Amino acid sequence: MKQTAVVLPLFLASVLPLCAQALTPQSESTAEYAVKTYEAGMLDSLTRLVSYKTVSAEGLTPDSHPEFIGFKRELSQLSQKLGLDYSDHGYVILIGLGNSKKKLGVITHGDVQPANPQLWQSNPFVLDMTSKPGKLIGRGTEDDKGAIVTAMYAMKSIQDKGLILDRRIELMVYLAEETDWDPLRAFLKTYTPADINITIDAEYPVVTAEKGWSKINFVIPPQAIATSGDTRAQLISFSGGVFSSQVPQQAYAELSGVSDELQTALKTQGERQQGMQYRFESDGEALTIFADGKAAHSSAPEDGVNAVTHLAELLSIHHWPRSQAALTQSFIHEMVGLGIYAEQFGEIGYKDDFMGAMTLAPTVIKQTKDGTEVVMNLRRPTGKTPELLDKQTFVALNDWQDKHEISLTDIDTYWGTPMVMDDAPHQETLLSVFSHFTNVKDPQPVAIGGSTNSKLFPNALSFGPTMPGVEYTGHTENEFMTHEQFMLNLKMYTAAFIELAVEQ
């Protein structure tokens, strides 16, 4: 997933307990049956799916990566157990119920983001159901293995009840959603998708607009550092972040020649930053600062505390002699600061009334043989063209390069296309299902900052699995879904599938 920021006012305050919209009796009864019958089975299946470390690895495909091979085998066995058909197309798995030529497409993915075990309470690939009662903790629980399990047991419940399908229900599990959409685009050239689709990789009640996933990358080339006879404090290294779609929880800086007075000033400044924790370690010559913030999906930077930007802010209390690390810190401090809406990055910032403002987050700062690579993840709404954004970006970058008398290398930009889907025929049905099971009166569609596979399918609306106004944990450490939400999702998916695919 690639989530998520609610850009409309929250409507959960409008809950009216007795005003749920009515569904067909078979939808409600089958949804209740699903929870009563398959709660234990769902937990067991989620445990099994989470155990596979389905993280992309360079040079490997889903057909050569051992973890993906095992994951596919598990899906195949679960499909057979539940009486669902299964077909393996390499990067795409199709799991279905029914034979009608008409289809209801259900889009999800089985690959996950990396997880640093040191930042988790327990092994991220072992489902933890006990350390925090009521929470199902593990990589993929929210994004997207929990949704896969839910959809499969919803189909099983429909099958159990002998309901006659007017549409085949076809679950698509893509295996490179987090890293590479090209294999999916290639698959869609020869595969005919459903004419109505649900993506279960975002949030409720219904997502009809998604910002475009975008990036600005470049390299700060190596710089000569002052000679060993220079006694001034030096910034030797500056780095942080793990992957491009996560607001980084950790960042690091190595310094030399730091006086006791400067170290005290840095510690004092760090204590003033809300949401940040700093650890200072000295070996007598070098001082290393470990910055710890809060990870979040980069589509919702407001949910996190960016360790990279805060560490750059901390270090800005001192003027560091020119170095590769000092220039990196200066760029983050001067061009990004602690803002999340590109407020300091020239004129690229803007907003759309429905989709909200463009966001910008430095997500990876790492050392390479060519210098320091800076990766910034942006989510852009409608309102500006890629050509204008490119022009404004290069004006801002050129101004900064002129100021610091440096030439950045390997500058690369990409402006993803925002999606607006406001006329899908099943929108009102999904809103009705959500209203019925949550008692929310008159729910309205929302826009998110994420970028899901919905963009590649006709009439595709995102429907869960996360509640509106609830912080998304899919790309964070200690990712979880609550047990209560897991069961509520089963009810809503079962009912939605019946309302859209079963003969009425």
C-alpha cells in the first residue's frame, strides 16, 4: 500500500446508532455467519501468510525468491482448502469463486516493505497476538496480507451459503506492488479485468481520488574536508531512512572536534524537539548522534516525526565547515525544514480543494561511492502539470546550487498521475455497506495521499481495510491491525461481495 491521508473532515462524529442503511437480508446474515464460523481460521491463515518475508530482492522474481515461492504455495493450499480456484501467473495470483463471464475484481498485493527487527517488539514476520491484547502485530497485517485473508474467507462464506453468483468474484494478488508496477502493466495487456473493481489496499468508506506518487532524487558529490590540523568541529557523516515510501524513524550524524559546550547545546536543543529522542555516544574523538522519531507512510507525513529533518534542524544551531555531510544537512534544513508541504522548496507547493496539499518528505539519505544520495518522496494532487513542477523544481535546485557553489549529480524527477474516479457504478453500494456496519450516517468519498493499483483498473474504488481517521501502520514499525477491525472487515467484504456479485 501506499497510503494514506484523509483530506476531508472526519465524519465519525456523525455516528447515529439506529440509522444504519438496510442491506439485503442475505448480506447481513452471511456476514454474521462468516465471523462466527471463520474467526479462528482467519487468524491461523494470517499467521501463516505473515511468516513469509515477501520483501523484494534484487535479481529475484516471485518464481525464484524462496519466500515468495513459499507464500504462493501457502495461498494455493488455502485456496484448495476453501474451495476456491487458483492460478499462478508469475507476478500475479488469481483466486476466484464462480464461472460467470462478468466479474467483480478485488485487487490487493502480497509483497511487503522491509522491517528492521531492532525496531520491532518481536519478530516482524511472526504474528504477535499477545503482547498487546486486541492487536495483530506483524509485517503485512494491514498492508496487505490481512486483506487477502479477509477476501478469501468472505468468498468461502458466500460459497457455504450456496448463493448464486451473477458475477465471478476474482481476487488478484500482485507480488511487486511496493516496488515495480511494470510486470502488472504487462499482465494487463493480455488479461481482461473486471468492469467494476474494489481495491482493498487503502481505507474506508470509499476512496475516489489518489495523489500521484512522485520523487526528486539527486546526489551530493564528495567534498574535500579540512585538513587534520583544523581543530574546528566537523560534520563527518549524515544519513537516515530505509525505503522511499516511509517517513524515516532513524537518522545518524557523526561529528568530530565537538567541544563540551557545543555538545551541551546540541543536547539542550534536542530536548526541545517534540516527538524526538536523541542518544549521544562519544569514543573520545568522534561524537555520534542517534536520532529516533516516528515512522509513517510517506503519503501521510503528518502521522510521523521525520528523524532526518529533525536531525538537520538540530545540527543547524552550529555552522559546520564545508563537507559532503554538511551540505546534505544544509539542503535538508534550508529546502525542507520541518514542514511537510514543500513550503521551503521554491514554488512547487500547492493544494487541491478535495485532494489536499502536495506533501514532500526526505525518506532516504545514504552514502554511496558517488556521494550522498538524497531521496525525497512527494504526493501530488491535481492542479499542476509535470512540466510546471519540473520547471519549478529545477529553479529551486539551481538557486540552492548557486548559493553553495556546488553541482548536484544524478538529478532525477518523476511526477505520478493523480487519480480521480467519481462516477464508478458501485460507489453508492460500498458506501451503504460501510454505513450499515459502522452506523455512520451519510458517509462520503475521500481522497488519500497513497498510490494504489486502482489506477490501472477500470471503475476501481478503494474500500478499506483501514478506518477513516485511524492512523495507518502499513509502512511503519510494529505494523498492526486490531482483531476487532479484522472481523469488521470480514463482515463488510462479505456483504459488499454479495451486494455486487450475487443475484438479487
